[in-house]
Amino acid sequence: MPEYKGVCHCGATEWTVEIPEEKHILCHCGACKLMGGGEFTLNQIIPKSNFHLTKGDLKVYSYKGDSGNSVDCFMCPNCASSPYHHQHVMGENTIVIRTGLLKGSDKWGKPAAEIYDKDRASWLPQTGEASFPEVPPS
């Protein structure tokens, strides 16, 4: 399984992550837009055991997601770069990694899917291979 290194903006926090597939999921949800400061974030759902903090610490910010369950966003306490978040609705052993912060992930190609496409900016074309108004059916 390929391993990638991530680093926050200020360099105080570093991590490695094993990625099962080199694919991005592009998210247009309101929370990602507000916390990421852009029109989308690039993500992938992985087992929590695939994430390894190698330098620094993470602080947590929690909010209530669309499901009504908590979402914990983990970030560098200095610069607020967020390597991952944990959506409690997905279970305790699953996290959503921010693939855009991984060195080399820019070579993965276009996203495999887009979620919360209903909130995509009107000027932004669909780029994912699949598109879902909210989240894909499970």
C-alpha cells in the first residue's frame, strides 16, 4: 500500500498515511468550504490505523454534521492546517484524510467522485468521474 507524507503549512505537524487507492473525493459541502477557505476540499476515506502522526500535536474542533452526529476536525494548533476529520456516523475506525495535503497527491489525476455537488459553485465545472448531490448511497 503506498505511503504518503503530509505536512502542515507552518511545518510544526507532520504525518504519514497509507492510501489504499490513489484517488481523490472532491467535497463541495458548506463545512469544507468554510474550513478550507475555497470551493472544495480533496479527501479520501481510510481506516484510522493508516494515519500516523510523526511530528507535533493536533487540536480538535467539533461540530454537528448533516447526520446529526459529531464531526471532529483535527488540525495543527499553530497554523490550523487540517490533515483529517472523523465523522462519528462512519464508526470509530474510519477517518477522512485531506489528500490535498499529501506530497505527491497532485499526480493522482482528476477526482474519482464529487460529493455535495448540489453546493458546487455554478462557475465550477464537474470534474469527478461520478457526482452525487450529497453523499453516495451506502
